[in-house]
Amino acid sequence: MELEIRHLRALCAIADSGSVGRAAATLGYSQQALSGQLRRIEGYFGEPLFERGPSGVEPTRYGLEVVARAREIVAGVDAIPRRPSTQGAVARETLRLACTNSPVLPGMLARARARLPQRALNVSSVYASSQMVELLENGELDAAIGVDYPGQDLRHSGALAHRVVATEPSFLALSAGHRLRRRVDVRLSELADDEWFLTPDDGAGWPGVFYAACAADGFTPAVVHEFLGDQMQLQRMVADGHGVSVVQATIRPIPGVLVKPLSGTPLWCRYLLAWRRDSLSADVVEALYAAATAAYRDLITRSPHYQAWATRGGGVTSASDQS
């Protein structure tokens, strides 16, 4: 077989959903058809890319590498601007969407495309929420998925609006060999002597909220490494014991990484949908918001450490509106 973009999209969907069946539903295939396609793809690469288990599938070590490259290629293809057809077809209006490092994006895109067939989505990656606001204010974007933190609302002019998609606790990633590996949850001060991997300033309050939480627990982190790489790279660094990291509560850990709640839940993050008021109608905003919230609910159902935290009384903060 010849490897095609649709095959790479299928691999990304399977990795994101953790299930061939859920990936098939997202892509509009039958489970049998996608299973057959996966067998052919694995035949092309010469070895299995996913391990099958009772709760779904997980990428193999080689599968992690293939999926990481597939994401780069798919993102590059999606970033290529498309010109309207000159053959008499009705051109679809483009909706320019940016997203920070959020696990909401893959599931949101599939749902948004289904809800807005008349719109062509042009997606770009922007790390800092403050930069997203600037691009929105300048008319270079129509909408964005960004972050802020409770008590530190995303700042923007009246030309923009935003709604909270979800508010979630921040969790901790540590290696499977870490001295605290058997703990149900971990207090920040217990990691005072550990090395930390932190993402850079996002213009919305991070990493200030992290340092404030550490100070409130009576310490300053000993060693901090600024790390702006993909999640797989970060997790491999943690798995190899090079440090610990604050991570999103719905992250799917790779082998060798444990994800645990922080005692007292000192850190929270909010996912936001922001948009230009003059660019999008109310029905388009509602479609994007519904796609984002549905994608987040799906992430929760596939996150055992999040569900265990909620069951123990951590609680789940539902999505709410804010403009």
C-alpha cells in the first residue's frame, strides 16, 4: 500500500481516543473498516504500532515515534492555505482558529467540522494566550482556544469575548521510579529538591501561579528547566527521571510516567474559547463552544487518574460561561 495523509490522520485519531472504535466514530468509519486500515498501516511499517488491552489501545514505543511524526505532517498539511475552486463550486468561508498546547483540539476539530460544514477551518498553533489575544485584536484570527487561571481572567478589549470551556486541576507527572511513586497524591513542598520542567511564560499568568503556589507551601523550586517541546518529549524526560512537571489533568501518560494529583489542589487552569465579536455569528460561536466542551468531556472519560481524583472527592468543575 501507499501511505496517505488519511492513514496518518487515522493513527492520530486512534492515539488520541485510545480506542479504534471511538476513533472510527470520530472519523466517520465503521470500526471494522478502521481496524482493517490499521492492520494495513502496521503492515506498511513492519511492526505493531499499538498494543491492545481490555480498556483500549496504547501506542508501542515505535508507535509513539510514528504518531509524533504523523502529527507534524498532518499539522503541516492542515496549515497549507486553500484557494477557492474556480470550477463553479461554492467557496466555503474560512474560519481562522488558533490553539495553545491543549488536548481539547483534536476532538474539537472533528466535531466543529461536522457542525460547521459550510466553514473551512484554518488551524494554527500559538503557544501564548496573550499572543492569541493580540492576533484576535488585529483581525488575524477569528477564534482561539487559550488558557487563563482562576482569579486572573484573560485580558482583552470589548472587541473580543470569551467563554470558559472547562476548569480543571493541574496534576503532577513523575517517573515510575520516583521516591513518591506509591503516594495517592503529592504535596508541592515534598518536591522542593526535585528538578522541574516548566513551560515558558504564556502571558496569562503562568508560570507565576506555579511559583506563587510553591511560595504558599514554603519553598522555592531548587532547579527549573524551561521546556517548550511536545508532550511526548516532555514525558520521555520525566520517564527517564530527569525531573518532574506540572501537567494537564487529562494527559495520557506513556509507560514509565505516573500522573498524580497535587495535595490540596493548589493549581488550576481554565480552557477558554475566545473570538472576535464582529467575525462570528452567535450560531457559529455556539457550534465551536459545543464542539470544545464535548471534546473535553470525552477526554475526562478516558482519563483514569482524573476520574480517580474526582471519585475521591476532588470534584469536577463543569464548563461555565464568561464573557
